[in-house]
Amino acid sequence: MTTSKPAFVFLVEDGFAMLPFTSAIEVLRLANKLTHSTQYSYWVSTLGDVRVTASNGVGIDPSRQIAELGREDRIVVVSGDGVCQARNAGHSSFLHKAARFGHEIWGLSSGVVRLAQAGLLSGRSVSAHWEDIPYLEQNFPSITVTSSLFTFSQKIATCAGGLSAADLMLSHLRMSGPATLADEISARLILDGTRAGRVVQKLPTRLRYRSSSPKVQLALELMDGFMDDPLPISEIAAKVAVSQRQLERLFMTELGKTPKQLYLELRLETARYDVLVSTRPITSIGLDYGFNPNSFARNYVKMFGITPKADRAGAKGQAPQKAGES
């Protein structure tokens, strides 16, 4: 491995996900443009220095050979469909060797799976795309897998993929340079700020809570459709043609929670997403999900252990609110 100017080296393979790849690179491109420099250098490589095809059918040629990797370069692994079904011994060997040399290694989208297969994530808490989470939990029990957007952990960064790759790169710029640069890039990309890594992936309720019961699935859809004006549990039961007691038994059997408990969690989790990613008044967000100001703060603290204001401040890198503020 030769020494060269530190760079982000994107290691891609056949079937890699194009969106996180381009999202991360666009942030770097704009960083160079706005600073009138090339300090945020990047290039693309493949094992074997061959042309690869992304999952959307677009072909990519390596811009440099992987042998040109410098000792200080960051390796950004971007993969996609199929990595859970087929391990790649070449990737595992290369990544294991790179880790021994002290390289910082990032995994975007299913690139996180490649890092796990190379044995680089044992004992760590990582972020992964929700489609990859079951595979990782089943095959790598020593890894704590979360649905957060991205995680930094001792020379390893993991990212769920999609547009959150831009959030990861913007967060890196905030930590390593002036925050105003990340703000300018966000504006150029028409992004409403940078989402914090601990923001969780926003999934449809039917995907977050899987159930074999059509009655439970229909009840979940009703809850999802009435976040702002919550339906009484008795009305939900009537709409799915069971008694309230029957619905409660179904929920406990299928999901381990009562309909009331799960409905409250759904509203709070969805409201929290808005708290963390938007700039709307917190009181307005609470009202949108059927809470008055006092009940919103009380239930928020009970579920998340932090007030909405402090949660938002932490997500934006501000000083946290004092205890007792809501």
C-alpha cells in the first residue's frame, strides 16, 4: 500500500447502491467547491480494478487502482443487493488487512454487511439498513445492530445508506471543520439541515411491527392513519371486527404489548422524528400527534429519558437544555 494524500476511497462492487455512493460524493464535491480547494479528495476503486455495475444498471470504472491506497486514506465500502447471500473472500481479506494497517473504514448501505463478514464489527454497536438488520442479528450475535442513521466507533463508521450517507458525511465535516461549511452544503443540496446519527430510520408501521394476524395488521394501519387524532381502542377493535378484549389478546400474543401501549409508542416515535429533523415548534409537533404540551413532555421523557428540547439540541450539536425544561 503506497503513501498518498489522504482521501476518501470508495470501494464498490457489482450491485452496489448508487444513492448512498453519490450522496456522499456530492457532499465532498461541494466541500471542495465552496472551500476553493481539493482538500476533500476522493476516488473510486474496485477489487481487481475492473468495471462494476450498480444496482440501477449504471456502470462505473475505477478512477484509480486499489494498490494506490495511501496509509492515511479512509476506505468507504459501498455494497448492495446480494451481499447477504454471497460472502466475498477478497473483500474480507482486503478489509481485514486494511484494518491492521490502521485505516479508517466506513460502510455505507450493505457495505456494513461486508464489514461484518470481514470480522471488523465484533463487539460494536452499528447502524444498518433495515433490510440488512435481520441477517446481521442472526449471523453476527456479537454485534449490536441499531436502526439509527449512522454510527461512529473507533475508526469504523457504519451507515444505513440512502440519503443518510449525506448526513454521515456532513456530520464528519462538522466534526473536522467549520460548521458553516456543512450548513452551506446542506443549503446547496436543498436539505433541511443535517440529521443526527441517532435519528432512527422511518419505517412504515407494517414493517416495524410484523404480525401474522390480519386483524393486528389492520389495527396497525388504522393507528398509522390516525396519529393526529387518536382513535379509542374500542373503535379500532370495532373496525377490525373483534372485541376490545380479543384485540388486546391478539396484540399481546403477536407483539407483546397492548394496543394502547403500542399506539402511544407509535405516536411518540413519529413525533420524535419530527423533533429531531425539523425546526417546527415542539408544542406544535406535540399537538399534531394528539398531545397537549404537558402530556407530550411527560410521555416523551418517560419513553426516551430526555425532554424534547434537550433531544433536539443534542441532535443539532447545541448545548443541552437544563433538567426540567420541556
